[in-house]
Amino acid sequence: MEAMPHTVRQIAERVQAVLEVLTPVHIGCGIRWQKNLDFVVDDEEGTYVIPEHVLISYLQEHPESLAYFEDEQRRAELLRETEGGIEYELPCRGGEILVFMRDGNGQPYVPGSSLKGALRTVIFRHFWEQLDQGRKQRLLAKTGEKRESAAQPLVREVLGRDPNHDLLRVLAVFDLPVYQEDLDLYRLFIFNLTDPKGRRYGWRNVPRKRSFSDIRDATPIYAEMLRPGTQGILSLRLDRFLLDDERAERELHFRNKLSLEQLARWANRHARYLLEREQAFLEQCDDGGLQRLLDSIDRLLQLIPAKDTPEEGKRFLLHLGWSSGWRSMTGDYLEKENLNAIRKKYGLNYDKKKNQLRFPVFPKTRKIVFDGEEPSWLTGWIQIRLDADLQQAEQAASEADAEVSPLRPQIEITTSGDAPHDYETGVVHNLKLNKGYGTILPDKGGEPIRFDFATADMTGLERGARVRFRLAKEENQYRAVDVKKVN
């Protein structure tokens, strides 16, 4: 029995790493919340979402309210009165919100399949670049008739002919639970290149099929996204038996080896390729309005470890989730001549009647996340740190347990130097005037803490005001009490 842990390690290498969100990330579940049906909006107080299970519970307790759904105005009033919803400060001025992935209990999570898909792209690109030009041409000639399955011949050649022989069979990436507090509502616009030479751009108005220089004329997209700075413990497993056993190599025809250190190095080089290209693309058409976005890309590039250093194999950047689009697909690696042939074959911004490309640059659009009125982030960038200390700390956990608790700051009951004994300090985060409560961001860190107006001195209280308060436990949750504005 003592040899069992060693045997398990030989068969499967289980690693836990820290995942950190660098730019807003949206992983969609296919659901779109509708205005005045799933959420209501107030320009002063933001967006209030009432998930289906919350609304059903409310209606079970108040069956007389069912009649309200026949009248849109009364239905909106009902939604505002329903407690237990999700509050976002950004007012959604569109008709719908793209919903983040959630499990059956309503808990948001990052699917392991999304992470593995992003890693698969990294691995494919590494091995694709090892092929000579002649072999690439022969493989491209085999692409399927349907656009959705066009890359299958390439993938089979590079990674394996079927699921049993696929190199990615050796890698398992587990789902990563996150908290509702890790999500926020963000506004995006579609950046559209309007100059064939790549020097001018606009923001897309989808219904009118036009682009405008002013985002007030463009179509906003609202989506739930993970906030930058969110962290969690990610669990990965590498099948050492299939990678190292001679019989497995002979039977499965695995001609390529794989390690997490190699994967980190390939991912960093792929991230540098993507980001440097996006940087050059945007710099060419920057009119001064993209500087904050370009600064964000520059910060991402600075996070990538230098090539061929030990650090390069310990942490890496990865692009995942919605809006990664063509730039994270197989065809994104094609040279110009091959890319144009693929565009012609599958009608990718190609005019078949005139037998010519409609636009020389492809793709010419990007989904950009705004902060206020400024384009600020590319979507979907994360960093994964393969931390040896974390791995040792988690070795006591069961090998069979695939669910790992996310890293979250804990509320601490402490005192603060600029408040009386037993008091803490913080900043008013939000005030719900029509509901009689607000939230405070404590100086010590942690999640926003709710307080009821009945336990506060409301003199001078407004969003952003500094306050002192005490913590009290009510119904297994901490609340702020004795709230008062301080100078």
C-alpha cells in the first residue's frame, strides 16, 4: 500500500496552478437575459438581474403577482421588488445581456473544456510549424467541404487520426468554480477596419450595417465577464503512462511528447505572436483614441517571460473564451496565399460573383471592451502559474477530488487605525435607495458588505463616501452596522 502514491504519480501527474484573469473574460452558456423579463435598468442604480430560480421562489410565495406578467410596466415593477437578484452598477442600455456559464445550481464556473480548447490551439500551432511547406500544401488541399469541419484533416495529421490516438487524450483540465462577486457587467463595441490599407476604423452599427467614429452611433454589446484580478486554483492532470510507456507509444503511435513545462513555453510564444500582431494592427490605425487599449496590450506583453528562461516554463499567458474568434483558430496561422485560397473556398468576406476578396485584411473586426467611453481591453486573456509551493500545499487533498475551492479573500473582523476600537473603515460601494440598503468596500479587502439604512447614520452618505462601521453576524452572514460617514 505504501507504494501506491508513487504508482499513482507514475500513471498520472496531477498539478494545481493559479489562474489569474488579466482582461475581462466571457464564456457564454448560450442564454441571453432579456430586458424587463430577466432584468430591469435604472440609470442611477444600474442593472438588476433576477435569475429564474429567484423569480420562481418569489412567485411561489406571492402567487397573486403572476398576473403582473401580462403588463410590461407592472412586470418591471415586480422585478424591482424581488429580492435576491444580481446587482451591476453599469446600466444596460441594450435589450439583452450575454450570460456567463453557470452550473445547475447557478454557480458560475470556467469550463475545463474551454481551457483545454485554448491549450489545444497552442499545441496545434507548435506542431504545425514543424511541417515543411509542401506537406502543409497537401494537407490544405484536403480541407473539408463544410466550413465548420474544414480543419479536421489538419488536426488529424498533427494531433492524431482519431480521439483514441489524439495527443490531447493525455491532458485533463478540470472545471474552475468562481463566485458571483467575480463577475461584472461590461460593455463592448465591434471595432471595424474601414480602410483597405488598415489606417482607418469605425465602431459597428449592426442593424444599419455601417461603422461610425462615435460609439454613440454604434451597437453596444453587454456581457457578464470575469473581472481582471480574479484568481482561482486550477487543476490539471497529465497522463504519464500514455506519454512514457513504450507499448502505449507503439500502439497509439504517439510520436510527440508533452510536458507542462513545454506547454507553458509554447503558450508564451503563441501569446507573444498574437499580442504583437494585435499591437501592430491597432497601432497602424490609431488616431489617438486607442491609446488605453494599446497600453493594456503592452502590459500583457510585459507579463510574458523572456524566451528560454526557467520562468518561461513556470507561468504562461492564454487566450480563451468568447470573442477570440478567427484569431484563435487553425486558419489563423496560414500564410497570405494559403489564407486567400481558404477565404475563397469558404466565402470568408469574399465576393463569389466578382471572384475577388471584398476586403484585403482578414479578419477586419474585433470585439473591444470599454471602460466608460474608452476602448480599454482585448477580451479573454488569463495567466496560469504552475506554482510548486501551491502543488505541495494541495498534496493532502484527495486525488479523486476534481473540484478545488477558488481562492477568495476572507472577511476579517479587525480594527483600523483611523477608527475607534472595534470599528473598521471603508468606502460606500452602492446605495439602493428604493430598497433601503447599501454596500461597503472594506479597506482591509474582501467582498462588499451589506448594510441596512436602519442601522446607519445616513447623514452625508453617498457613493464613494468614507465610512466607519462594525461587523455583526446576522443569519450566517456578516453585515455592517453602526455605519457613519468619516472625514
